[in-house]
Amino acid sequence: MRDEDQTTHIAHVNWATLVADAQSPRVASFFAAVDRVNALAERSAGFVWRDGSERSHAVAIGWPLFVQNPRLIASFSVWQTPQALADYVFKTVHGAFLRRAAEWFEPGSGGHALWPVRAGHIPDMAEAQDRVTRLERTGPCNEVFTLDTLCLGRPDARDGETSPRPAPV
């Protein structure tokens, strides 16, 4: 997808398991920043839409990933381009919080998926579940992929290189 192709946007869902219940002091600093970080996303270049009720929507459709794990949280959004999403994720204050993920999330518990959507289409959680399932079964392809697949992965904190490991965003 070309950045200038505005007939297609990019949907993005990510998830991770908290190290403690949402009311725990161990994750209080994470939750204290959520509204500010989400507001930044909504002001960012290329932002289109975000769900805001990801967990309840995922549980409502019976998505086992969420139903079986009460500490799993998610973010679900649409962006004009993958680069706009990557710029928000890694080049704003969001990146500072991403680097602190080990304080708040269980190691290896998270992931993310991206897929193209027609401009103007707002995906629902059933579509997100379908794409995540497809990514798990087949790996990255034209219909679903990751920031790393596009070489837009997280810059490594030590040397500035792109890391091959996905991270919750």
C-alpha cells in the first residue's frame, strides 16, 4: 500500500496481559497515562478512529483470547497509513510508555495485527478476531501483517536497529 493511496486505510489491533488486575498499584501508572496517550493518538497525523471499548466488545463476541484472560487489554484503531501508525507508536510519548511495557505487561503476552480496510470502513471486533486468527494460522500476508512485516517495527533501544520481535502497541 502506498502512503498516498487514500482509498485504503490500515486497521490495527494490539493486545497484552497486564501483570496484575487493573485496580492494582502495579499497573496504576499505566492506567494513569491511558487517557493522555489516547488523546495524543486522536490528535496525531493520520489518525482516523479508535474503538475505546475493546475488551467489552471482544468479550461480547466470545473471543476466547479475551474471555479466558481477564487481565488482557487491547487497543483497536484505524490509521490513514502504516507509517502514520508507526510514527505515533514509536516517535511520540507513546514510545516512552512502550519502552516501559515490561513494568505493566507479562512477557510474551502481547501481539498486534494490521490489515487494509477501505477508507471510510470502521471494522468491528469480529473482523479483528478474524484477522488475528488468520495471522496466527498463516503468518503475515497481504490480508494481515505486522509493523515488523513492513519493516516499521520497534527501534531497538540499544542500537536503533529495527527489532524483529512484535510488541504491544
